[in-house]
Amino acid sequence: MANLDTIVRFLDRELECEIKDSSQNGLQVENTGKVTKICCGVDAALPFFEAAAKRGGDLLVCHHGISWGDSLARISGLAYRRVAFLMKHDMALYSSHLPLDAHPMHGNNAVICRLLGLRRLRPFGVHGGTPVGFSGSLPAPMSCGAFKKLVAGTISPRLQTMDFGRRTVRSVAVISGGAAGDVEEAGRCGIDVFLSGEPALNAYNLAREYGVNAIFAGHYSTERFGVCELGRLLSRRFRVPWEFVDLRVPY
């Protein structure tokens, strides 16, 4: 068993980042202070809460929380149902959005780059005044088709692609989630492949005009990695079990 306040202080220090974000990052809902199991998930939605309760989770760590701007100024409707469920089951909720995207070790983008074997990483894609993604190089050039297979095998088999660039690729830029518009920066920088989560019409036009290959592996699928890194980190440090609650969201 661990103490909630101790875990929160640790997470706040570990994820400290000067970045403008509409998410109210950090502890969003408190419990009575005891943590016996950590459940990690992408989205702070009722299906995640219900699944975590069945698994005995009393600290939920997620990427997309329930507090955005003044969204909890009035706790009614769905906001009430979510908060009431957490309080009824004595579950705390901790969320980290852009700081977790940007983190150089535990972040979604850093982990994806490691999985793909990218080298010589550099900051890429400014959001909230701070770069949240990375660009880098594959160890050796490969065909675009082979790179797609690599992404399908390591990130998600559900890919949407825009094939407007070179057939042989080496340089890659990565920003998880809903960062389709950053394909423009990839085009300006001469990047061979831009990898993100969720496609958009403007990204299609930009990729075609800049001559960039773009791969979209799913908003949910590309943002599983950071919370899992946090779960492993907290489990090692505080000696409490953790579990990723995978809702297999297809978007």
C-alpha cells in the first residue's frame, strides 16, 4: 500500500513541464489517501472507471482527464456521473496530457521513437509553446512499405496512410494523438515520413502538396504508451501493482 499524496508529489516533479495546456494536469479527483493498485488508461471515461473498479484500482492514471479549462465549473450531467462514480468507489484520478506527450523518457512520443528504433532524436512539433514530439532517423533506409509493416507490428495494425513521399525512407517525425496538422512542419523540414494518430482533411492536402508520406495509427493506439510507462515507474518505486485497462478503442 502507498500514500496518494506521496505518489502525486512524485508524479508532479517527474512530469513538470512549462507548457500551455487546456487540460488541468495533475490530481483531478482525490480519494481517502490509500493506493493499493494503479490502473492506467488513455481516456477518463466511465467505461474505464468501471473496468478499473472491477480490477480493484484506487488510483487511476490517464492521458485525457475529466478537467479541461472550466469544464468542472458546474458538476452536473456526465461530469457529475463521473465524479460521483470515482467518489463512490474511493478512486483517485491523475491526468497528464501534453506534459506526458512531451516527456523525453516516459512520454508517448519518446516511447514510440524507441520502439521504431529511431536515432539522433530532435524536438519536433510545438504545442502550447513547447515541442511535444520528436524527429529522428532509422538505423538504415527502408522501403516505405517495410516501414508501414514496422508501425503496424509495434504501434497498431490499423493504419491510414497518405503515400505522397519517397518510396525509400529514413527520416521520421512522431507526434501522437490528434496532431495531423504538423505534417506541414514535416514537409518544411524535408522529413520522409510523418507519424501521428488521427488523420484530417487538411493533413491530406498538406501531405500531397509537400510530398510527404503520412501514417496515422490511431489516436488511442498512439497514446497508450505514456500511461503504461508511468504505471511501470510507479509500481517499481512504490511497490504497488499496476495494470493497463485496454478498452481497444478503434479511433
